Amino acid sequence: MDDTDLAASFCFYGGIQMKNWVVLRKGGNFTELGSRFGIHPRTAALIRNRDVIGEEAVDRYLNGTIADLYDGMLMKDMDKAVDILREKIMEKQSIRIIGDYDIDGVNATYILLEGLKGLGAEVDYDIPDRIKDGYGLNIDLIDRALDDNIDTIVTCDNGIAAKAEIAYGKSMGMTIVVTDHHEVPYEEKEDKTRIYQLPPADAVVDIKQEDCPYPYKGLCGAATAYKLIEALYNAMGRDPEDVDYLMENTAIATVGDVMELTDENRIFVRQGLEMLKRTKNLGLAALMECTGVPVDRLSAYHIGFVIGPCINAGGRLDTAKRALELLCAKTKKEADLLAGDLKALNDSRKNLTEEAVKEAVIQVETTGLKKDKVLVVYLPKCHESIAGIVAGRLRERYYKPVFVLTKAEEGAKGSGRSIEAYPMYDELSRCKDLLTRFGGHKLAAGLSLPEENILFLRKQLNENTTMTEADLTEKVVIDMQLPLCEITEDFVEELTLLEPFGKGNTKPVFAQRKLTLRRGRIIGKHQNVLKLEVEDTDHTVMDAIFFGDLETFFSCLSQKYGPQAKEHLLRGRGDGLLMDLTYYPGINEYMGRRTLQITILDYR
């Protein structure tokens, strides 16, 4: 067995589906590594668990700065894009940026707009309407540009799949530069070889191109746009540090588009978060104030679950141009107004989402869908802008790839969210004869198709899949077993060195067996949080808090310890109630008092 083998595996039947608890055990001299970097050996082991190997990589992980970012000129066609835009700027030709309506597209548009304006370009923007225009570049957007006498189009976060549309724009005499980060469309031959279909643009900057030598393939659309602006400033004799402030937008897009927080993205987000804490952008400051984000303790969590959804809400329920207007706001009054509008839109989006999720769950539970390995759920009345969110919620609930489709002006359209074992874009490619349009990544995709093809799509996706039951069993990956007595304030503080947390750099998960649940109480405005006092086998006592489904928690407890278990726990008589817990340690500060506390992530 090698150092990535699992030290232990436990099945957990709690809630809706079975989970598999697995404990990582990856080898290394953690005492030596800890000594080299002034960290606890346990922290060194956590870094190794994130596949950061070797002193150079650990140093970059802990201490990486803007100076460690790669040169954008390494991207294929970056030199062409820079030469084209430099010439257009000098000739005062009109440039239009065409972005996308999500958090990545909006921030990418803003980065290009700010960067090009800073170089004196004649530049404006257009963002497609989610309902009327759909995703990406289309003929109407090009015609609008032609009507406005636009000479050059620069796409961001889209364009790689717009082969026909770009060919049309070129035939009308336009110059077109594509910047994107999505997969390159391809035709698969019988022998499984792929013929990639690049659009006929004047320059195509997309790290997913097979022959692009850029060393890191995980950038979002906004990061790609940032690289272009940085390279352009260099080429035009301007200091690239003049646009460092745009890294905060790159960070927001990277987290919001759920990119892996590894390598270069880790630097972008860590630096961007620090910039956001003292941002000069009136719109972002107003949004953080409006939503109550603790600016001094700002983290990737706040981008992913507070700031990001508000920025996305514009494109979902109104227009993404409203979110871009927020970023471009010139007065505090304007910024406050737009921030309030976006927060209200997001609150409305939350209500729509809850209703759609309930309807989707009923459909899955009361039909033959539940037996499928790939869920294709048709919700004709669901607002198409929340299809992806609903798909994500269903994926969490059932741990299966999910496509949620809604009724559109022509046929049906929707979004998919996947699990690690299911490369969603590739699987859709195998069904492309049924689809009008599709695009995306391994873990997320968008598609449209004739309504009559929905059942055929469901059938074909499920017939094609090679996923096993093991693939469809969610893994709870545990970093290490950690007794409560070994949790200290110093250790909790040292864990912040591993931030920012997110996809690809997950928050550490610790576990301990046979903790006694001594007493508990239900707290919170909505009485939906459980506060516990737990005791370890060595009699160490600590507070614990659980934010999950209380009904399922107490049901699990009752199945094991009888119907009185809940009452005993809440009355402080839970001495015989034992549970294995996974958790993350923290410090609870209340009324000037600091106490150690664990947040329960899972239980059995």
C-alpha cells in the first residue's frame, strides 16, 4: 500500500444516503518539515494531505506572493492578443467587451474594462441577457456591435464554443479576440481520438487548448482577463502594478466560480482577500456593508456564500449589467442603492430556490428517477436562472450527477452539477445529437435541447455511464484522528496558515471516536442549531456546535439509544450517549471570554 492508501473506512447511514468515512495517511518526515517552516508536525501533515510535496512547493503554499505568479505571455496566442489590442488602442478603434452573466463573467468584464480604460482605449461592454440571449456570444450580440460601429470584440469567460458566431463576425470584417477558460469543443472519432474545434478568432487565449504551454490549467475567466491586462500593460510600457487592485475581482471570481484553490489560484485569492479588506471599490464596500460581512475577518466563505450570490443574483433575476454597474459605481449613494437591490434580488432568489428544490425532491422520491445513476429532473415552471443552484442542492442530497431542466422560449434548457467520478462535459458530448447547445467543465455544464428529447437524454446518459455504486457513495475524507486534549489555541491559530479554504484546498477534517454527548440545547433565532457539551475518553470536556439537520441527528440518536435519547440529552443526562464525530476546531468568543469549541461536520 502506498502513502495515499486509506488507513480506515467506516460506513455511515445517516440522513439520505450512505457515506464512507476514510482517513488519509500520506507519508513524510513531518517533524523535519515542521522544523524547517516553523510549524507543528501535524500542520505539516495537513499540508501533505493536500498533495503539496517538497520544500519548494510547501514554501510556495505557505509564503507565495504576487511575485510567484506565472507570466501570462506563456499562454498560447497571448502575444497575438496583446499585439492586436495595443494596435487598436493606439489607432483609437472602438473595442467592445462581451462577458457572461455570472460572477466570473461580470468580474472578467470589469477587469478588461478597467484595464483597457487605464490605457486610454475606446472601450465599452455588453453582457448577454440570460433569458433572451442565453450563454455566450451570439449573432444578435454581434449585430448589436456592428450597429454601434464596433471594430473589435474581446470575449471573456465565453467564446471558445462560438465557432459559427465568430465566423459570422469575421465575415462582417470584425476583429475578434477570445479569452476563455472553458473546455474546447471537440469531435470524437470512432477510435476515441479527439478533433478539437477552435473558433476562427484572430487570437484565442484559453489555457484548456491542448497545445497551450501555460503551466497551470485551473484559472477562471477573470484570471485569464487579468493576465491579458497585465501583459498589455507590460507591452505598452506601463507598470503592471497599476492594475494589482484588480486582483480582488480575480479572487471573487475564482471563489465564486468554484475553481480549485491551488497553486496560482491560492495566491490570487489570498492576496485578493487582503486587498478586499481595504478596497477602494465603492460597490464592493457597499455590498459588504449591506450584507453584514465582517470585513476584518473576511474569508473565502464570505465570497462564496454572501458576496458571490448577490453578484450572481443580478444575472439570474434581472440583468448582470446591474452587478457590473455596482463595480463601476462612482458615488457611495449609487453604490448603496445598487448593493441593496442586489441583496433584495438574492433574497428573492433564495425563496425561489427553496420552492424549486422541494418540487424536485418530490419528483425524485415519487417516480422512477431515484433509481437512476444520473438524475435528469424537468421542472418546467422553475426560473431557468436557478436551475444550476437546484442541481447543486440535489447533488448534495443524493450524491449523484444532476441535470435540472426548465421550459425555455424554444424547447428546454438547464444546468448540470456533477460528482468527481462523472466528467459532465465529456458525457454530454456523447449525447450531443440530442442537444441544441451545450458547454461547461468536468463538474458543471449548461445545455439546451428540444423538449421532446428530455426522456431520450435521461435514457442515454444512464445507459452510457460506467459509474459504480462505489463512485456513488460519498466519501467523508478525514485528515487525522485528533483527541480533544490536543486542541489548543495555538494549534487553532496555526490552522489559519492553510487558508483560504475551498475546492482543492479543503478545510481540514478531524475525527475522534466514542465521544460522550453529556448535554445539549437547541439555540438560534430559528431554533435550528444544536449546542453540545462533549467528553473524550480521557475526560477532556469541550463545547461542540452542530449546524446540520437536527431532525436527522436526533433520529440517528434514537435509532441507537431509544426514543428517550433526545430528551435525555437536552436534560443534561446524556452520559451513555456515544458518537464518533468529524469536526473542525475553533475558538468561541462571547462577552470577552474565549473558549475552545469544535464544529461538528459529520457523525455516526
